[in-house]
Amino acid sequence: MMPKRQQQIENRRGQIVEAALVCFIASGFHQTGMRDIADAAGVSLGNLYNHFPNKQALIAEIAVMEALEKQNLIDALAADPAGPAVRDFAERYLQLCERPEDVSLTAEVLAEAARDAELARLFAANRRRLVSALADALHRGAEQGDIDNGLPFSACAHWLLDALEGCAINRALLGTQLEDADIFVLIDKLLSPAGGKR
């Protein structure tokens, strides 16, 4: 069991990260100052700096949180049979990407990653783990006869994530009327053996 002092520190760090997320989503990384985060978290500026020396450290902590959140999706991709696991993953990933706070945060992360190579590296590592798990599941599905064996599995994993994220962003920000049923009919056709002939 964690000592009480250590638990208090962890709780305070979590409180600060949650406040930072709210600020980043509302105002963006660059428009949010450390004082804004301290005020939102209900801590002094000095206390904030005791936990996080700068905004980059907070964004790096968000990358760690993203990795933990996506680990459940990665674990579910290991289920058998692989075909239904991939379909379930696609549904869950689309729902995750469509949360309004995720859409805003994704836009901020992409913009910041373009300016900061270290942050880009952190978020890219999360993406690589997700692509690798999805490509492995596609390969297993092909071995099990549920997915087209002629697919380039890694490229297909990248494409599927890009397509789901793009659908989520377009629906959330632009109100694009693409129905879930249509999205998953396309995914089922593309991934099924012999292009949909089962």
C-alpha cells in the first residue's frame, strides 16, 4: 500500500493534470499559462511548479495517460477470433475519438507535436503500439480465415486508424453525416476474405 504522503502527492498531480486538460481543451496549449492551470487546479503557482516544471511536462504526462487509456483497446485486440476483435476495436475506437474533449485535444496535440520533436516522439510511440497491435490482429484474422490474407497488415492498420480518426473529427467539427452503419459496412467489406465474399 502506498504511504499516505505519496498518495497525497499522486492525488495532487492527478488534480493538476485534469485541470491542465480542461484548460488545454478550452484555450489551447499556447493560450494556457501555468498560472491558468494552477488556478483551475486550486493550487499555488509554486506548488504547480513543484510537480511539473513546465507545460511540456504536463503534455508529456497527458501522453502517458493516453497510453494507459489505449492499453485497454490494445488488450482487446488480442482476443480470438481476431475478425470480431478488430470490428469491436473499430467501434470502440471511433467512439473514443468522437468524444468532444478528445477531438479538441487531438487537434492541440497534432499542432504542438509539429513544433516539438520530443512531444511528437511521445505521442508517436503511443501510435506505433496501437498500429502494431492492430496489424497483429489483422494478421491473426487472416490466418483464421476471417480477413483478406492479401492485405498489407501494417499499412491497413495505419489506414484504419486514420479513417476512424478522420470520420470522428469530420463528424464532430463539421457535422459530416456519415452513419456508423455505413462506416462499418465499408470496414467489413474491405477486411473480409476475397473482398467481401464470405
